[in-house]
Amino acid sequence: MAVISFRVFMKVVTIFAIVFATVSPKVEAQSVAPAPSPTSDGTSIDQGIAYILMLVALVLTYLIHPLDVSSYTFF
């Protein structure tokens, strides 16, 4: 394995740092403007799913409830 001197290593690192410092500011994002705000943040979708699940629970409750009540005598 070749051993390089400290001066050669520092020159290579310095050249790399200079090239990186001059090239990196040139690399930019596609636009400077911020991203547009989303039209829906998902809460309306979550609310719709919640309503559907509540309706399913309500229907199941009314379908199962008469079966439970028929076996009991209150008076």
C-alpha cells in the first residue's frame, strides 16, 4: 500500500474543499418558492371513514340487539 506524505494529502484535501465550496452554491432546488399547500389535509377523508364506521356499528347494534332482548323477560 502506497504511503502518501502529509503535505500531498493536505493539498488534495484543500483542492477538494475549494472545488466543493465553489460548486455547492450552484446546486439549487428547482424553485425557490415554497411548496403549494395541499387541497385536503386528510381530515375530511378520516371524518368520512369515521361516519361510515359509526353507521356500520349502528346497523349491527340494531340487528343484534333484538336477538339479545328476546331471551329476557322483564316482568
